[in-house]
Amino acid sequence: MQPLVKLFVNRYPETISERNEKAFYMDTATDLDRTNAVVTVSDDLAPVQEMVRACIQCGTCTASCPNEFAMDHTPRQLWRMVLMGQKEEIFQSKTFALCSACYYCTLRCPRGLPLTEAMDALKQIAAREEISKYKDSVQFYKNFLKSIRRHGRVNEMEFMTLYFAALKNPLAPLRFASLGLRLMLKGKVSLLPPFTRKRPLESIFRKVEELEERL
Amino acid sequence: MMKYQYYPGCSLEGTALEYNLSTQALMDSMGVELIEIEDWTCCGASAAESINHLLSLVLPARNLAIAEKQEDIRDILVPCSACYLNLKKAQEKTQKEPELRDRLNNILSQDQLELKGSVHVRHLLDVMAVDLGPDTIRPRVKRTFQDFRIAPYYGCQCLRPYPVFDDPEAPRSMEPLIEATGARLHPWSMGTKCCGASHMNTHMEVGIELVAAILRGAQGADAILTVCPMCQMNLEAYQRKICRTRNEDLHMTVLYLPQFIGLALGLSEKDLRLDLNLSITDRFRKKLDMS
């Protein structure tokens, strides 16, 4: 059996990492700040702060997160940054964009906080503010919504085409070309839009836009 | 006769067509009637929640409101885990927060729809494990799979955040269904690990990492069974890329649960549309032909 201390170190390598120090002393300029353009975000963080107000910084979210290995700040650090109102750092970081909504943190949070929803709330701010760093993810979701607004159901081929066009990167579609072809050969995706009928979701989209002033 | 309202969702009309057809074929063979919700629309997938919270609730609410018109059938069967969670979330939240329900109804009233909160959203696995169960399946088994070792993969959103029909940390609901076919279980701990969801489109390197770990955990099994079109696509579609870049043989057959159970019940590969799956290995095919 592994000694407990070793287990702890293996399981939570980030607790002793430099990255950790950085997040805790975020008020001093970090490499991250120097190398990236400053992000200005006018949206209010208050609703997200409300969601994580009771966070006790236990790190259960970080230990449960399948994407933590690819994040620059751990989820636990992100919640601290949210509570400290460090908008720039939050939206410089790719942590919230890497949440894949597996709901492990939400399930396990000892304070019962809606952490996945808090991640979504940050994604929504990034989308509203059109922060260039998240352009790709935002384009992916926005073009998905464009497709369902048009047809009521998603047309996978149309929406991937819209997405690639929005990326303005001629190489982007290549990663999906062979899969797209395989799916087409199996008759699973079609080049034709699915419906000719009216736009069944148009009135809902319009009303939400009106209520929220924007989407 | 058991009856359910049926919400297939967008993927099941496209990339997950075989999930749709095998679910219908299996239910039909077990005497379960599925009535598709009229004019159903997209549940918002993971896109709406990433852009606007209100939109992410009103899109599923529209479908619930339509389903409520069919007053004699209260349960909506949903095979896609992402659709299931979105519909379930709208159901749960509007039950707990009457103000939210009023807000959504204000939007829905434009289409003369109203959500009252009388329908129950049920995942296909919930219906198969709880309503049908292994005792219904066992006597109908025509083809036994003694030589098969099967890895049940649950993914995330049918289990979390709402623990409805199974333990969200250590689920077992697929096990008695698999054992009812005579197959053995592949012991593994990857059944509840995330497949990366839409990361495959927006952060492919991260998605690939998660899928590779799941495929590695499944080695030794004959097939992985899934209950979600997104999990299925992620696990089956990138195997060549993963094997090539990692220089490792991680090829693995990935089937939808109703396809495997359907095979055991004697339904044909044609009815279950095994021709549409992307990663059935030659080894699996040979074994299947011999069983």
C-alpha cells in the first residue's frame, strides 16, 4: 500500500505547484498578464459570486474535474478569483471554457453549490462580451443556435459549415474531413437542410432576445 | 401495453440514427409503444446553456408543454443523455420555482403553449432497467452471449446532477441487463468518466486525451455499450486518430445498449442498423457470427 502522504501528493500535485502560488497572489502581475492583451469585461460578476459565495476552498471540485489537467487555473482557484472579483484574470484563463459539464463537481461539492451552472454563467458572459479568446467556442455554440433557430432542429452539416466559415481558418475543417466523409457515406449527415416548414422556434428566440435585450 | 411519449432529439435523426432505430425496434419487440412528440424541437444541447440561461430553459420547456397535451401518457422516454438532462432540468426547476415557470410560460404563450408540470422525463436506461428490467428480458433471449465481455459506459448526464435511477458515482443499472444476455461484465472504473462532450469540436486535444483513457480502460472487453449519442460518437469516431498518434492499438467495438440487447433478443443486425456504427472490429464481428 502506498503511504498516505505520497498518495496525497500524487493525487493533488497542484497543491504544491507554482501555478497554485500564482493564483493566490494574483494581485501581483504574473507572466500570464504580461503576455496576453488585457481583457476588459463590463458584465457584472455578482450573480456568479452569489452562486459560489459559500465556497470553502476544499478543492473537491478540482479533484473531481476530468479536464483539470488542461486548465491553467484549477476550478478551486477559479472560484476564489470569482469571489475576489478578478475579472481580467478569469477571462484571461481558459478554465471555464474547458468545463465539459460532467457535473461531478456539482454532485460532490460539500457546500452543494451549483458549480457547473457557475461555469456556464462565465461562458455566457464571455459570449455576450465577445471576448476574442473564446471566439472559437462561442462561434461553435452560436452557429448551433443559428441552425436550430432556422429549422427547429439542428442540421449537423449546416451548422458545422457555418462554424468553419466563422472560424476563418481554412485548415480547421481538415481535422473533421475524414469523419464528415465517413458519416456522409453512411447517410448519417446530409447536405440538405432537414425541414422546409416554417421556423417553429422563431417567436421564442425573438421573445428571449426582447426580454434579455440581447442574446 | 406500456406506452411512452418519445423524444428522439436531433442527433437521433442524424449521426445517431442507429440509436433511434434500434431503440424503436427493441421497444416494439417488447410490446412497448412509443408515441413521438408532435413537432418536437431541439432541447438546446450544450449550446444554449453556454450562450443564454433563459433560452436554455425555454427550449426544453417548449417540448414539455407540447407533451403535456397528450394527457393519458405522463412519461417521456429520452434516449439522448444531453436531451434528457435539459428536459429534466426544465422539469425540476419549474417545479421548484413557480416564478421561473411563469417566466417561461410568458414566452411560450406566444405559441399558445403552457407548461403545467405534469410530465415526467425518463432516460431510456431508466426505462430499460426499472420498468422493463432483466426479468422481462431474460425469458425473451434467443441468442446468448456467454463468450462476450461487455464494458458498460454510462457517461455523465444521465447520472448527474440528478440521481434518479442509479448511483451517480457507482452506477450498476446496466449490469443486470447485460448479464441477462449471458454476457460477462468487464470490470473497469471508466464507466462514469467524461468523454469530453463537445470538446471534440472546440478543444480536440483535451477530448482525445479523455477518450484515449476510456478506450484503454476497455481493453480486454469485446465491446463498450453506451446510452448517449455524444458519448458514442466520441468513443467510436476518433479511434484511428488516437491509435495512430499514440502508437497503441485501442480499437474497440462501441454499440448502443438497445443494439446489444436487441441482438440477444434475436433482432437482426439490419433492424438494429449495425451497419451504421463506426467502430465494429473484425474480431467482434467474427465472434458475433459464431454466437
